[in-house]
Amino acid sequence: MNVSLALVEGSKQIWRKMEVPEGCTVNQVITMSGILEELAIGLEGREVGIHGRLAELSDTLKEGDRIEIYRPITADPATVKRRSIPTAQS
């Protein structure tokens, strides 16, 4: 079956199409891709998704699925000051 894998790391944007056996999990496809070793990164602190929805590494994939490996969160939204947007003066 055909699936794809998308990842942004630093200034690199990677999107790979892969042919994998039926019944593969998210984790198996990530491992088969070799992307983590290639970029010398791990999955610690990262979430994964399928077509923009959070997924588990154990989720089984279907034909045409796109796995996305998200960047780690670097700031806690609850503690970051809100940025004010300047308003136009009349």
C-alpha cells in the first residue's frame, strides 16, 4: 500500500512517498523510512498525526495515509504573554 511521511526539521521540509505492507503501524513506517536516523532526531517530545489529526504510534495505516511528525512544543501557551496586535488609529 502507498503512504507518505511528512516532517519539518529546522529549515528542512521532507515528504516521502513509500510503499509498505498492508497492516503497517505508524511506528513501523517511521522506522522503515530511516528518517529519524538520517536527521539524528528522536520522537521524544513530538506528536505524530495522520492527515492532521493526532495519532498513536500503534495506529494501523490505510492506503493513501500521510503520517506527520510534528515539532516539539518549545513554549507553554498558558505561560507565554499574549502578543498584542497594533490597531489602526482613527
